[in-house]
Amino acid sequence: MIDLEGCSSLTTLPEGLGNLTCLTEIHLWRCLSLTTLPEGFGNLTSLTEINLRGCSSLTTLPEGLGNLTPLTEIDLRGCSSLTTLPDGLGNLTCLTMIDLEGCSSLTILPEGLGNLTSLAKIDLQECSRLTTLPDGLGNLTSLTTIKLRGCSSLNRLPEGLGNLTYVTEIDLRGCSSLTTLPDGLGNLICLTMIDLEGCSSLTSLPEGLGNLTSLTKIDLRECSSLTTLPEGLGNLISLMEIDFRGCSSLTTLPEGLGNLTCLTMIDLRECSSLTTLPEGLGNLIS
């Protein structure tokens, strides 16, 4: 293992680094001045973990990264100058985790991302310039968590999202350019939490939402363009919390809301267009 954490004045690494073919881990956390990695990096074919967290001056990764097929984890959190990822990323079929939180200059992800079928976690929080996700995302059937909080330029989610049936949590807080959710969302039967706070361009929710009977929490705060809710909302019998605060365009609530007998909290503050409440609300004795 090589650990260079906090070497904040280091600007380059030696080309000869590529000769260390038995190296399994390299930690470059908070090497703030590092702008590139040597091309020989692609020769480190025993590497299983790369930590580049906080390398805020790093603009590119070497194409040879795709040769490092034993890799299981890549941490790129806070690599705020990184604009692209190498296409070879799609060769890393052993990868189980990739953290891209705070890669705020990243505008696109490689299509080959859909080949990473061992991936259980992908963190894209605060990738604020990312406008779309590759359609191949729907192939990542091992995913359990999707974190897209603060992806404020993201305007759509791939239809294949509905294939990710092991996903238990989706965080879309602050995805303020998102106008719709894919119909396939209703296939995510393991989903227990969905956070849509601040999705201020979202006008409707898919009807299939009513299929998600494992859901315990929905956060719709500040979804200020949302005008209606699907009738199927009344099928979410496991739901314990639902937050509508600041849903200022919402005019009605579905009658089936009274079926949600596990509900312990409903927040309707600042729902300024709401004129009536459903009769069944009186059934929510919890």
C-alpha cells in the first residue's frame, strides 16, 4: 500500500509508479495540488482500491484505468475539477463502489457504466453539472442505493431505473431540473425511502408509485410544481412518514390517504393551494 494522504503540495507522481505491479492499494486523499496521474497508472493491475478523495485539482484520469480489472472501490469524492471519466471505466466489472460526490465539473458519465454489474453503491451527490445518466444504468441490478442529491442540472432519469429491483433508497433531493420520474419506478418493490425534497420542477408522480408497498418514508418538501398525487398512494400500507411541506401547487389529496394506518407523521405546512382534506384522514389513528 502507498498512503500519501494530505500531501497537499504534491503536483505529480513519478512515471515509474507503473512498475509497482504488486501494489494493491493507493491512498491520495487530499493531495490538493495533484492535477494528473501518470499514464503508467494503468499497469498497476493488482490494485483493488484507489482513494483520490479531495484531489480538487485533478482534471482527468488516465485511460489505462480500464486495465485495473481487480478494482473493487474508487473514491473520487470532492474531485471538483474532474470533467470526464475514461471510457475504460466500463471494464471494471469487479467494482462494487464508486463515489463521485462533489464532482461538480462532471457533465457526463461513460456509457460503459452499465457494464459494472457488481456495483452495489454509486454516489453522485452534488454532481451539479450532470444533465443525464447513461441508459445502461438499468443494467446495474446489484445496486441497493442511488444517491443523486444536489444534481441540480439532471433533467431526466433513465427508463431502465425500474430494473433495479434491489434498490432500497433513492435520494433525489435538490434535483430541481427533474420534471418527471420514469414509470418503471413502480417496479422497485424493495424501496423503503424516496427523497424528492426540492424537486421544484416535478409536476407529477408515476401511477406505479402505489406498487411500492415497502415504502416507509416519502419526502416531497418544496415540490412546488406538483399539482396532484397518484390515487395509488393509498396502497402504501407500510408508509409511516410523508412530508408535503411547501407543495404550494397541490390542490387535492387522494381519498385513499385514509388507508395508511401506519402513518405517524403527515406534514402539510405551506400547501397554500389545498382547499380540502380527504374524509378518510380520520382513520389515521396512529
